[in-house]
Amino acid sequence: MANIVIIGAQWGDEGKGKIVDMLSAQCPFVIRFQGGNNAGHTIRVQGEETILHLIPSGILHRGTTCLIGNGVVLDPLVFLEEADKLAARGIDVSPERLGISKKTHLILPYHKQLDKAREAKRAGRKIGTTGRGIGPCYEDKIARVGIRAGDLTNPALLREKIRHALLEKNTLLRALYKFEALNPETAADELLALAPRLTPYLTDVEARIDEAAARGEDTLFEGAQGVHLDIDHGTYPFVTSSSTVSGNAAAGSGMPPSFFTRIAGVAKAYTTRVGSGPFPTELLDDAGAYLREKGHEYGATTGRARRCGWLDTVVLRASVRLNGFTDIAMTKLDVLQNLPVLRICVAYEFNGERCERIPQEEGALAGVTPIYEEMPGFEDDISGCTGFEQLPDTARAYVRRAEELAGVRISMISVGPDRRQTIMR
């Protein structure tokens, strides 16, 4: 029995959706364990593109059960809209194969209002939040005043919780941010109006995983964002609101750490980042623009152009250490085609000294200078390659050097967006 965790090894947008989609063909259960609809997983099958924000990427495989764990924060409207779009394409999104933990916290309109108000107030110190209420919802969870999915079955409790939450939030919105206050009864009515459609999806996620394990069925745990957006271990304060490392697969799903048998990282053959924050290998030249256009580097959730740069193996080594990767899937190797020289960041110069780890002081990463190794590029179109030996010598050398610097085997190589365009090593 395999219980696999999939983690983004950089700053998100590494192509996790494609890898989850591929591996879920062999896993009857796929579980999303953190984040919200600030994540976007893009999957392309036979030319048709699907972008998922909340529903696990395994939903495209007939017969796969997809579960949303307690570590996720869920926008009810986004979930239903996503389910409706899939259903319109003939994809089964019935409660029999799609479930939401009763412990999952719900994003309400006041969370989104606060998110936007705060980001507007920051002026020149914006974090780059998507404004979808993710952070404020997690705040309520930690403050123990959050609305959980199971509350949908208890209207009186739900109304009381919303009234209590808005006492403080309306004061902030009016007095500090100069935004309109929200009516608690309206907020409760709108949410309860969705309850008949949402409550059939409520389930005991950990029990269903446990029962699947007892039957010997494989499970796949899908993370959102990337390691270096982790609330603790990322480039704070330019991070997301949840823990994105593999350890949270246990906390966010209700399973013990000993349950997992494989932890696979996903890393691009180069590096991208969306929003603000330090990015040592960022390219602000023609090479960066080339990677952006050839790699179609625009956010699946926001549409924002991604910042692009060379592969940073200091960042990758930190991800290996933080997550215990058993292997890595390298995506978008094909995007490097026609670049005459490829550069890999092997270390940093920091305070006049060589540094092979990420400095932990806040803001220090913005002050490092990357130390590069250069390798020859390749001109061949590799999008049709099905085996590692079919790749050009220079492409194979690049993969092997990245593997050596990361210290973990690269087990999969994506050479195009379609699920079939993947080399298994």
C-alpha cells in the first residue's frame, strides 16, 4: 500500500496538478490537506485544460474518491461553482466520490472584505495576497471563532457564531479601514441558503482514509502553494497563511505521520514566484521574459504574470530537508529549449561569505547574491521524448546536476503540459 504526499518544492506553481493527476490514476483516494482557493492546479488532458482551486486534482479520474481535509479553508461559493463546471462536462462530482471534512473552516464574505481592506491599507508594503479571505479565515480558526463546515447542520449555532465574529470585524472595517459594515443576519442567510447543496458533501474524512487503508487501497495527499510560502519556514512575511510542508499532511487530514510511505517534491526546471518577496535568481532580462512566455507563466488563480529565474538549488535543498523528499518530479524541462546557456544557483554569497543554506533572519534572503554554475543549453524539441535516454546529452546532464545538487533522485521529468508528456525514470 502506498500513501503518497505531493509537495511543491519552490514558491508554488510547480505543476503539482499534473503530477497528482498522473499518480491518482493508481490511487483510489486523493486528499487535499491545506490552503484554499488561492491555489490553482492546472491539468491538461488531450488538449483540454482544467483549472482546479479547491477540488482535488484526482477528480478527472473516473472512480477516484476526492476528499477535502480539515486543514483546508473552503469558500462555499467557489466549491459549488467548481463542482457545477465539472458536472457540466459530465464529470461525477456526487457526494459518493467528493467529500468535505466537517472540521473544514469556511470562508465568509467578511473574511474577503478584511483581506482586501488590509492589503489596500498596506500601500507600499503589500504582501501580494489574492484577496480571497484565506488569511482572515485561518486567523479565525486559530482564534477559535471560526465557522466550520459541520456548523451548516446547526443554523442557530452558525448564526450566533457569525454575530459574534462581526462584532469585532465590523468595528475594524468601519473605524480603521473605512469599509462598509456587513449585516450578520444577511451573512448567515446567504450561507444557510447554500446548506442544502453543501451538507450532502460533509463526511468524516479521517475515517474514510482509515477505512481505505484497512482495505489496502493507495492514497494520495495533495498540497497547495509551495514550501517557501510556508507560514513558518517560508520567506516571512511574504508567505501564505498555512503550513505547506509535508508534516502538515498529517495535521490537515487527520492521519499520523507514520502513515505516509512516499513524499514527492515537485520542482520546475527553473524557478518562478508570484507576488512580493525575495527571489535571489530572478531574471529581469530577455531570458526571464523568454521563460515567462514559453512557459505560459501566468497565475491560474489570479492571472498575474509570474516572476521567473534560474533554478535555485539552495532553495531546493532546504525543501528536501524540511519535507524529507523521497524523490522529485521536475516539470517544464521543455521550456528551457533554445536558451544557449543554462545557469544553476549552487550557493549564495552572504555578508562576504559563501552560504549554502537560506539565511533565517527576516529579509536576509533579499541581500544574498547567487553563485552560479553554467551549463550548455539544448535546441532539440524534447516534447515527444518518452524515455530519459531520448533527451539530448545536455538536457540529461542538466537533470543529473540538479539531482546531485538537490541530493534526491529526480524520478519524473515533464516535457510538456499533457499528462502523457512525462518521462518516468
